[in-house]
Amino acid sequence: RVDDGEDEVLYTDGDSDSDWGAPSSSAEPKKGKSTSRWGSLNPKIKERIVKEAQERAIRNKKRREPAEAKKRRLYSQYREMQKKSKFERYVTREKPTHDKSRTMLADLNPGETVPGRVISLTNFGAYVDIGSEVDGLLHVSQISRDEFVDHPRKFLSPGDDIEVRIVRMDPSAKKLQLTMLPEEVLNEENVMNKHMIDEDEDDRIQLDEIEVDDELWGEIRRVTDYGAYIELGAVVRGFMHFMDHPLFGEVKGAHPKEFMRVGDRVRVWVMDVD
């Protein structure tokens, strides 16, 4: 008996001993209900549920993976991304490098203008395929007449089709030098005549022999919007920014060509060597 005076039946004598404690027929689970419900689902919904469960299982597994295993997995993904990126940058050549129909260097003529395709970029220039037995080097100093080119990617990209002029070639060393400068600049700098000069590179100053603050004499060979290239007798030309010239600022807004002229003999000091 409960507090409100009503009786509550827990069990009755009518229950048989054999059935005591056994669940009633109404409490029995209905077999096949969940199976029939899954079978009635749309196949697309089934596929989405399975996919979400798999992704959830993978996420849970990653949470439990050791630090070393995670590090190896991420490094493997990084390498795959690098490989994919490198493959996407690969430039298709019109002729394979081993094609026998490619022009021999000995058959090229200095001063000849030819079409080419940029194959790769470096800090010092671009390699261009002009259909010869080797790719030609287009140095950064030979890309633009008016602008200082600190890296060729400012003007070129792998796969670009361009026109270049042959400067010189060395069939024995398999070297080819190209330029994009206009003819008047090449004549002004006497670039095209250099292929007839047998210069001994060992006689020129090596970069490792030059130190910061060294005093050098040179001759201005080309003036750009940013400064001038100077022939110093080294293996490469030096570049002097117009703001480092002693006459900079005397005339406000003056172009570097107004106080830096091709052929001027100048004394300079080294600020940086790379």
C-alpha cells in the first residue's frame, strides 16, 4: 500500500511459476525491424552514411596516432605535393632533348633572331629551348634594357614563348648565350662582337677574390631606370644603383641617364658580393 491509500500490484498468484520473471510477450524485441529500415533507405543516403562513418573513423584514428607516425604521414603528404607541383611546372618541349633533328651549335649564327621557349628559371637567368642541341642561357642582364632585373620571374615564366637573339656559342663546351636586348643596345655595348674575342676567363677577377669595400675602376656599359651596369674586369658585371651615384639629387627627378652615361670611366667601391 502506498501513501495515498491505493494498492499497487507487483505480481499476482495467477502467474505460473514457470513464467515468473520472464518478459512478457509485449516486451519482446521485434526482430528484423532495424534491418528492414536500413533496406528501405535510398542507396545514395546509404552511401553517404557509410562515407561519413568512414571519415569519422579516420579522424578518430588520426587523433590516436603517435606523434612519430603523424610526422611521417605529414612529411609523405608534403613530398607528394612537391612532386605534383614540380610535375605541373614541367614544360613540354616541341622536340625531345635527344632528337637528332635538333640544330647543332656549330650551325648557329651569332646575331640571328630565333623563337624559343622558356624551360626553367634560376637566380641568374633563364634557360631557353631554341631547338638546338642544348638550351641557351638568357642572363638577367640580357632581359630588359630599361629595368634592373633582380630575378627573371619578374618578366618570364616557364613555358613562355619568346624571341631571342644568339650572342655566342661554344660547341666544344656545349654553351649557348642568348639576349632579348634590342639591336641598338647590343651595338652600343659591343655585345655581338664578343663572340669573336677569345677571352681567357682565368684572367678575369673571380668573385671570391672581391671583398666588400674593395676599390675598383670600371666603365659604364648600360644605363637603366634604376642604375647602371659597370664592366669591372670581373667574371660578371657590377650594378650601381642610381642613388649611389655622387651626382644623384643635384637635379630633382632627373633620370639616371642624365648623370650616368655609357662609356664613362668610374671609380666604385664594393657594397655586396653574392
